[in-house]
Amino acid sequence: MPDTIVDLTVTPELVAEHGLTPEEYERIKKILGREPNFTELGIFSVMWSEHCSYKNSRKELKKFPTTGPNILVRAGEENAGVVDIGDGWAIAFKIESHNHPSAIEPFQGAATGVGGIIRDIFTMGARPEFCLNSLRFGPITGDSPNLKTNRRLFAGVVSGIAHYGNCIGIPTVGGEIYFDESFEGNPLVNVFCLGVLRHDQLARGAARGVGNPVFYVGAETGRDGLAGAAFASRELTEESKEDRPAVQVGDPFKEKLLLEACLELLQRDAVAGIQDMGAAGLTCSTCETASRGGTGIEIDLAKVPKREPGMTPYEIMLSESQERMLIIAKRGQEDVVREIFEKWDVPCAEIGRVTDDGIMRVRNNGSIAAEIPAKPLADEAPLYSREVRKPTTENTEGAELLKKISVSSVSSVVNSLRQTLGDPTIASKNWVYRQYDHTVRTGTLVRPGSDAAVFEVKYANKILAATTDCNSLYCALDPREGGKIAVAEAARNLTCSGAKPLAVTDNLNFGNPYKPENFWQLREAVEGVAEACRAFGTPVTGGNVSLYNESPAGVVDPTPTVGMVGLIDKVEHVTTQWFKDEGDAIILVGEIGNELGGSRYLKVCHGKKIGPVPHVDLAREIEVQNATRELIRAGVIKSAHDCSEGGLAVALAESCFNPQKLFGAEVDLAAGETPAATVLFGEAQSRIVISIARDNLEKTMSILREHKVPFQQLGQVGGDTLRIRVNDQKFSWPIVDLHDDWWNAIARAVEGDASAERIPSL
Amino acid sequence: MKFAVIRFPGSNCDQDCFSAINSIDGAQADYVWHKETSLRGYDAIVLPGGFAYGDYLRCGAIARFSPIMKAVIADARAGKLVLGTCNGFQVLCEAGLLPGALVRNRGLRFVCDMVTMRVEVADSPFTHGCAQGSLLRMPVAHGEGCYFADPETLRQLNEDRQVILRYANDRGEIVPDANPNGSIENIAGIVNRERNVFGLMPHPDRAADARLGSADGLKIFRSMMETIASGRAAAA
Amino acid sequence: MKVNVIVKPKEAVLDPQGNAVRDAMRHLGMPEVKSVRIGKFMEIDVEGDDVDLEKKLHGLCRDLLSNPVIEDYELRKKS
């Protein structure tokens, strides 16, 4: 038996291979009052990893506003934040990344990402209602050398998300997908889940009540996901090749049973605490519950259900097998726990108890495998302030290019819109969301494709809107402004769907924090997000940090993904982005502006990622949104569409693409001296395209004037052509052609290449 | 009128069926756990969608051995109305209550969309009140919904008017473009020869509220209720 | 030449399908079943028969027919 591995001598090399610095190792010795054994070293290394401890980012995360009148559980307190939505109901929601697992094995990496975030939500006692996901890949069209790999990753991630979400029966109702060279080899897979609960159903991840039994429920433990530190240690011990660490494989069927069993159990008043086993599985769940409960915890690994023989304490404690939970039952209620898990055919084992000595004690049959004070392990990881340095690269070609583009010919502008609409980042994502079950649970009031997902939770009589947003290109050029815009755009998407923004979860995807330029990006972005969240009154309720997102080609564009949730008071307020009737007036709320920098157009049509990025004036933004929301409440708005990537031209075209019937439009964009390309494709912020019945024109204008927001009547809905006049230039496009470019772009890119995909595993 | 909604491990449209049925005046749905053995007291049985047992071997292959299936089969043979939607349709085929089989979608991908179907048989216990040739709109969401039957079975199905619904375009034409999964002859739903067991891939349970895109699914449930009521009247 | 290719989940990798089938077999009166692993079986007919073709086949087994991160394959040449 490889018990030898337990007795491995802890050497400085081994410490380094576990990613711990000599100083951190000294700290461990001080906490223990002795040298750690091999298992303990492994436990510290995972708990003090960035993933679990946020040791490099925590000081920055403190800048986020986290309090508010609706916040029931604050960021960092539990697995997910919990927000009051009125009438005794609350929502638990969170976004989390699974970037690296998806880079290695896209299908299973994405699938287990979905499984993990769903567990985070039902751990809180909430019933998961829907998921969103925010994805980024390398380009899937063009002449990138890694085209095939990019397509394989894209198709694999999408089918992994579909596999898990569809099987477990939680609809995937929206999200966003970007394609850019910087994500080649390092895709971003951020998954969001939201659940609903009554205030009194709120479950805590704390080991309360000395003497209470500790249960392990769910899938058996295997050697899954023993990466990094464990992998390195393997080479030292030269175990047989077959014992290599294994990629985590998700089992949505098992998780469905686990979900139903846990929610049923939580109704029975038998649970003192509950925590999912995610990263660092058994280690994290035991020491965190003890730390939160102010208690100790003792478990016996011999009693843990195992999938493979001969697993060492090190392997069991660090395994990342999926679909497992730790439950602290109330003493005397053991049979209730067993009865329910037997009903659902889910493995369940009593593996220990809550103690009063503050120690996390891990027994293995007779011997003690680890003995660590729980609180210091869980909460006293070192915190670092990393060095920051603003990148000095000056971009001088910008102004020159912008000037050149201003003289674009009519025909080149006409082509540019078709090209931009056919860019996979802008194009319809129907190829993707057709693969996701987005109608199960019968709450999807607005299907994928509009500005935000809108979902009705009938039993709570609540309508929720949710979105994820981040323009990584802006963040690469100006992380602070990019962070602000991510929040502003998320709020704008919610506003356009008729919702009032409520709270935020965010996922920070950045590069190696030890590189000062990367850390500068992170700090700037965090401060931008924080400033905007304060302005909107939308606290950050939690989220996730993913660092080291780099491939040999370089670091990813910084991506502070913002997931935002809002409430819609009445079903009559639910609004979509599509024009509804011929003859309706089209109005731009906000100003046409004169900002072409950072635009998708420059990237797609000119191959340039150059700034300056558009500036967002938060006070103006909030007024534009308040005014739009008031128009929706007043019942005058028929459609509202956020104007973002691709600018006004794309926003107008997308407004024409009503899934029921395509519309044309005739608009006049009077913009003084501003060149046509900038008017059409510039991405100035704080703009919303609305359509209204002619009869409501006066009422609409008076509401807009009351709010003191600029607006401009652009034209009207009608015909089968999109006609745009900019000053003296006239452009027109048959709407059928534009729709075809936009609707079929992704299918053409992916389906045209059968070899992009491996034969799916399932 | 009481409907039993069977819950297999991995069923995930049980709650959708439950709330769709309970939204109808005079109808009451109860969940019945797959480990139960009797369906006494129920007027109709619904096998909901989902991924029973993960659908890991073949869709419905393991579910059909669940204890409750003995009662479902016995009650079906005795003439009780049985409706299987999506995964429920797959289970009914595996259990031999309906002919044919559901195989992987022609496009090899899961497909979630709104589809249109043409009512082929208006006098079935499940399509009372739908005019022959009228169109119904309901969501589909499945990876293995391509209906297959051998030529002899197919001939019988057509001869006995067992094909109740076919995928159609907005003009009611049975064309390949309207077929979301490659089902043979655009078949979306069939009944058994005795006409009391109905399976379909689309979701009537998700088409029970016009705000979600369609309320056509209610027609199926209401038709079942009328059939049960007239059966009772005849017996009385 | 004719070859058979068998693709299976690696030993240490969780096989949810296999486990679900194993449990069902146990429930249906065979508690003796210890484990089930589910894979794919492919019969491939290739024109020609030489070492180069076999090498190519192995390449495709790795790149297309199996996913080396989670699966092993076995290529058997039929005589």
C-alpha cells in the first residue's frame, strides 16, 4: 500500500512544490508548534492556495461595497451571498470560474463547473432556478493558427454545459460569449447560478453543536482532480502510472439526487450545518465549517465512501471528486438523514463529530493523519499586497487611424455593418442556446437573445432579471473604465428588460498576480467595479477570483465579469429589445457621442485593439436608466435595447430582428461633424434605443425632459430595409441579409468544420 | 380528477407537469415516487420529462424497471389514460407500451426550441377539441427524440391512425425543415392501438401559459379530462 | 484491413454511466456485480494494410476516436 506517501519527509523542495513559500512554511510550523506531516502540508497548501484563501486578492476585494438593506448574507460569509427580494423570499446567487479545467478537458471542465456552482446554491438551502454563463475563447473564424483548437474548446465547453444543466433540469437562460486572440489556450468559463429560498430556510455552513454527528453524503471519493501539488509529489514517489491524477468527471444525475435529497432534508429541521465539497473537497469543508462554528471537527477517513482501493489520507483529503456534501446533523436526527438519503439512493456515511477543541482532527482507522487548529487553517492564510506597475506601452497609432477611418466610403461602411453583425462575438448565439434547455422549470419569460434573461418564480410570485457582462477589450485598454462599464452595462441590460438592479456577483479573471502589470490591471478593475457598484447601490454579494490565466502566448485580456440580478415588479413591465409594430417611433435615450476607440468595429473591420475606450459618466448613466425604467413603468415603451458592442448600427439592426417577424427601420442620425463610421459604430456609453407608439410621443418626451436626459428622435419602424442617414450620407441594407449574417455566423464557423469536435464522450 | 405524476430518480419536469395540471380547474396532480407499487385512485398517469437514471444506458432503459412501472403497465392494460412526455415517451417505448424507439437527434445535438405540430387525429382521448389539421405550438428539449420504427410498424401506425401529431411548419405542411430531430415521417406523438397510452417528445407541460409562449399544452390535459368524464358518465 | 477499436474511460476516471448501470443490475437481482465500465466499440474497414496506415490509425485514435485526457483506447487488428 502506498502508505509510504504519508510518511514522506517534508523537505524544502516538497514545500516549494506545494506552492508554499519558506515564510508561509514558518507560519505553518508556528500554528502547529511542530513540523507538519505530508498530509498536513497538502492540507495547508490547498487551503492557502489563491483559490481558497484569496491571499493575493483579498485586500483588493475589500474595496467592494458589500452591505445594503437587502443583504441577508454578505460576501465571504458563506458559499454564496443571499439577498432579500421581499415577502419573506430571498435569492442566493453566485458566479464561479472553471477556466483551467476547461482548457484541459472542455466538456468535463465546463460540466463540473456547472455542477460546482449549483451545489454552492443549494448548500444555502435555496432551490436552484436558472444558470447563466460567461464564456471567452480564441477566435473561431479567420486565420488564427489555433483555429481548430479554439473551435474544439468552444464546442466542447458548450456541450459540457448543456450536458450537465440539461440533465439536472436547471435552465440555462442567458449569458455572453466573446472571442478574442488573448483567450487562445486559456478560455474563460464563468458559470452563474441563482436559487430561491424562504428566509427561514437559510442554511449555514457551520459546524455548530459539540457532539453533533458529521455526515458525508454524495458520490464516492476517487483520485479526481489531484492536480498541482499532488501531481508534483507523485513524481517523487514514482507510483504506478495508472495512479496518475484523474480529470474530474461530473455526474449530473447524481447531483440531481443529491440536490433533491438535501433540499428535502433541510425541510426536516435535522441539519445544524451544511457545506458542499468543492475545491479541496473534504479539507475545505471540514475546516471551514469548524472555523465558522467556532468549534473543532473530527473525522475518520476509514468511514469515507471511496471509489478506489488504497487511497492515502493525503489523496482523500485533497480529492476534488464531484457531487459530495458535508452535513452536520443535529444529534438524535441521524435516522432522518439516513432515511432521506436512502430514499434518494445517495451514499451517506457518518464520518465524525463536532468537537469543542477547535482542532480539525483527521483519523485514519487507528492513527491520526492530521491535526490542525481549524480557524488558523481556514482564516489565517497570509495576505499579500502585490506590487503594481502601470504598463508603459504608448499607443500612438490610434489618433492617426481614427482620422483615416473618418473618411470611410459609403460602400465600406455598408460592408462593415454586415461584417460586424457576422462577427461571432456580436452574432446571435442561437447555435449555443438551442443546445441548452432554457425552458425547463417553466419560468423563462424572456428567452435567450434579448438584453437580459427574465425568469418568473411562480411559487414566490417574483420576476427576476439577470445578466452577465464584461467587455474584456475595454479592460485591456483601460481596466478601471472597463470595470465601471461592465457594471453600467449590466445595469443597463436589466433596466432595458424592465428590472431594477439589486445586487452583483463578480468573477475576476486575471493573469499571474506576481507580474506587477497584471496586478495593476486587477486593482484598477476592482476599483472601477467598486465605484460603479456604489453608484448603482448594487452591493457585491460574492463571486470568485481566477488568477494565472495565461497561455504561452501571453496573458488573457483582464475580465472582471459582472453578474447582476434585478427585480421586475409586474409582468407588464417585462420588456424585450425587439421592435414590435410598424410605424412606431424610434428614440435614442442618451447622446450619439463621438467615441470610436475600443470599439468592436475597429477590432473586426480594422484588426485594431486601440483606445481610448469610451468614458462612462455614472451620474448620466443612472439618469438614463431611471428615465427608461420610468417610461417602462408608465407603459409607453414597446422595446428597449442597450447600445453596446457594435454601436448604434448594431443596436438598431438587432432591434429589427424580432424572432416573430423581421422589421425594417428608417432612421436619421444627425450628428454634426462626427464621421459616419463613428456615429454608426462608436460605443459611447449611457445609450438605450427605445421604440414607442406614435401616440405616446409627447408623454415620452416629457418624461425624458423631466429626467433631464438628452434624447433624440431617430425615425420609425417599418419596411423590410434598414435605412440610416448620417448627415448627407445614406446607407441601406435589406434586413433579411443582415439577419442572415447575424443569425448563422456561429453555425457556419463551427458546422463547416466537422473535425473541430472530438466524438463526444457521452 | 386525479393525475399521478411519476417521479423517477432524475425526472426533472415533474414539477412542470405538476403545476401545469394543477393550473386547470378540476384537475389535481400528485407526485408518485417510483418506489411505490400502486396507482389506485388515480384517473390518469403522467410520465414526465427528465433524465431518469441519467439516461446513461439508453433513455428510459433503466426507468422501465422501476417498481412503479408494474402498476403503470397494469393500469395501462386496464385502459387507464397514460401520458408520457419527452423522457416519459422514451420510458413508454422501452416498456413496450408504445411501439418504436427514440434515438439520437439527427443533428447529434440537444435541441431546445419551440416547435409547431399538426393534429393528425382529432378524436383521440388526448386531442379532443383540437380540429384535424390544426396546429399546436410547444417547446421541445431533448437529445434523443428522433422517432424510429421499422417499416411494418410504421405501416400499422398509419393504418390504425395512431400517429396523433406530426412536426409541421407554420402553414401546416409536413416538411423536413420543421422536423427538429429527424423523426421518421415527422412523427411527434403516437398512441397505442387501444388509444389510451400517448407519448410525445414536445412538452405540453411547458406550454401551459401564454406568457411563456404557448398555452396549447393545456388542450392535451383538458382532452384527457373530458375523456375521463365521459367515461365516468358512460359507466354511471 | 479490418480493425476494432475499443474506447473506455480510464481506470481512475469516474464513469457515471457505468455506475448507474451497475446499480440497476444490483437492484434487478444481481448483487454480485462489482463494477461496470461503459465504452464504445468501433469496427473500422481500411483499404490497404501496412505499418504506416496502422500508425495513422493510432494517431486518429488519440486525436479523434478517444479523448486521451479521460479515455484509453485499444486497437485490435482483425486477421
